[in-house]
Amino acid sequence: MKETYTIVGVDGNAFAVIGYVRNAMKRCKKSKEEIDAYSKDAMSSDYNHLLCVSEEMCEKLNNENLDK
């Protein structure tokens, strides 16, 4: 079974959330540019934006894993 990703249950610290998603992206073989773009977007606004962007990325990674 493929690994699934979600920020539910991850330490609520912003840096912990970003670190979790960055590690998930690395496990999914995303490029450095894609990972950096995610980080820049996640940090571009407030905490709510960070959570939304992070969960959207997790959903994207999960959908891509289903396609494999």
C-alpha cells in the first residue's frame, strides 16, 4: 500500500508542518524547485494560509500516489 500524507496529527508548529510536507515531497521525488516553491508559498502569508497550502500539497501527493 502506498503511503498517504496528511497534516492531521502533525505538531502544530509552523516549522514542523513545513518540515513534514517537505519530507513527504522528497519521498515522492519532487524536485528541489517544487519543494522550494511550496515552502515559499506556505510562508507567504498567515498561519491559516500555511495550513491550507500544506494540506493541499498532501492531497496532491496522495492523488499522485494513487495514479502510480
